Amino acid sequence: MLSPSRSRMRTAAAIWLAWTAAGLFYVTQDFVPRLYRNESVPWRGVFVAWMAAMYICAAFTPAILWLGRRWPLDREHRWSRIGLHLGFASVFSIVSQSIEAPVLMALGAFPPGPQARSLAAAASWIVVYGFHGGIIRYWVVLGVQAIVRSHQLAREREREALQLQVRSTELAGQLTAAQLSALKMQLQPHFLFNTLGAIMVLVQQGRTQEAEAMLDRLSDLLRLSLEDVDTQEVPLYRELEFLRSYLSIEQVRFRDRLRVSITADRAALDALVPHMVLQPIVENAVRHGLGQSEDAVTVEVTANAVPDRLVLVVADDGAGTTKPQFDGPGIGLANTRHRLSRLYGAGASIVAEGRHPHGARITVTLPCRAARADEEPCA
């Protein structure tokens, strides 16, 4: 940002250049007709006269600009301000051209004739012949100022609109992060309370060794959960590590009735996934698959990498559902659906469907993104 002194210098330079250009324009306008008529051209007199007139206008320009700032031509006071500036323009024209007369006489550039007999006669002659030109120059300065002001206001509005948009984006991001954190925090106590309830049941049944094993594995699970408590996305390999710890607890609880299979493409292991995206889906498979079946149930978790997509599938051969597609009970699927929507919008999907002859399959499709910029998962 320019300092006030440098800004004033730039403004003064711009005023001087503008009036110099105007003076050269008037000089050529005076020269060309004379040359066309083959008349003699008093080069020095014409040049000095016009440039002196323009530089006198330049000296008054800061005052005109001040008047324009003090009484701008806004819509609310348009007509009264126009009348006011017409008065100012008349004063400017008379004063500037009254000053022009002695300057030209001093420089020897005043045209000879009866009008040059005295200073009063010279001033009267210039004022009469140049009055309307002075009015026009005043309004030109005022008009240029209005254009510059309008441009500055437009840029300021654009800057404010951009700042508002950035602020809105930041607030939207903060809101999304808060909502994601709230959704995630719903899951952590959910599986924790279920696990503690299962441990209590084991203790009541006298299965103390199994209860101790579950407590030991629960401590590992909590450690993994707390390490990523503030993280919305983790690499797939870490999510699978968390899932294996969770399933090891469930296998203690259900003994030989729960079988687990986890497979993942090597190319997908470094892809980012929402933390705890699989745990609530697997929990639903265990609870509703085993809860409604007396036979052993196999839960299969697969992660496949396809171009630009990561496909996670949780399938079980439990009781399942007779519906081809379903929403799924409990908070697991609904919570996961909300989180995917917040994180990826339309770039992610979750589909729940029944398997033939029984069981259920949940398919989660995510955009494939690397944890590090130099990685290329799902290629």
C-alpha cells in the first residue's frame, strides 16, 4: 500500500500529465485549420497560450476534486448538486481565465489587438471568449472523478463480496467439521457401551477369562480410537487395523459363531477413508446377522481399488432381509450416510441390499485420494 505522500505525488503527476495531454490536443486543434488554410502559424504563441491555460486549470484541479468529494453527484441530491456545481464551474471559469490574462501578457503570448491594450481589457476578452470552455473543463474534471470513484466503489464491492464469500466458505467448513465431529462422536460411545455391556454379560455368566480378554482388547481398541480422535480421514490400512481390533472383541464374545474375513487390494491400503466408516457397518452385520440366526455367520470385508474409486464391501450370510434394498436398522448406516454426504457430497455413496439366499451386503464407494501427494492409490 502506498504511503500518503507517494499517493499525493502520483495524483499530482496524473493531473499534470492529463492537462498536458489536453493542452497538446488544443494546440493541434489550433494548428491544423491554419495549416489547411495555408495561413502563417504563430507556433510559440499558440503553444504557450494553450499550455499556460491548461496548467492554470491543473492548479485548480485539486480544488475541483475537493468540491466533488464534498458534494458528490449522488442520486439522492442529484439536481441540487448539479445546480451547486454549475455555480462552482462559473466561478472556476471566470477566476482561471482572469488569471490567464496577466500570465499570457507576462509571457508575451497574448494575441495582439485591441483586447491587449490593458490588463482589464485582456481579462474581459478571455473571459467572454473562454467562459464556456472553462465550464466544460470543470465538468470534465468532475466527470472523470465520478468515473474513477464508481470504479473504486465497484472494486471495493467486489473485494467485500469476495471477503464475504471466503468468510462464508470458512464458516461452512467450520460447520461441516463440527457436524462431522458430532457424527463421529456418536459412534465412539455407541460401540464402547455395547462392548462394556457384553463384558458385563460375560462376567455375570462366570466367563471371567473371556471378559478379561475382552477388556485387554478393548484397551487396544480405545488406544487406536484416541490416537485418531481429531482425525476425520485415515489411511485404509489404519482403518482395517482398528476394525480387526474391534472384531477380535466380538469373536471373544461370540466364540465360534463369528467368522471374519478381511481382504484389501495392496493399491488401496494408502487411500484415505473416513475414520470408523467400517465399524458401525460391521457392528450391524454382527448384531443383526448373529442376533437372528442360530448358525455361525461369516462377515466378509473387502476393499477393492478401481480407477479413481475405492469400493468397500461388508457382507454377511446371516438372517439378512428379504428386501433387495434396505436402509438398515440402528444409527450405523444413517450416521455413515450423513458423514459421507458431509465429506464428499455426491462423490460417495452407500448401498444396502439383501444377499441370496440370505444375508446382507453394504457397499460403500468413495473417491480415491492419497494420504500423501506422492502416492497414487487406486491407479
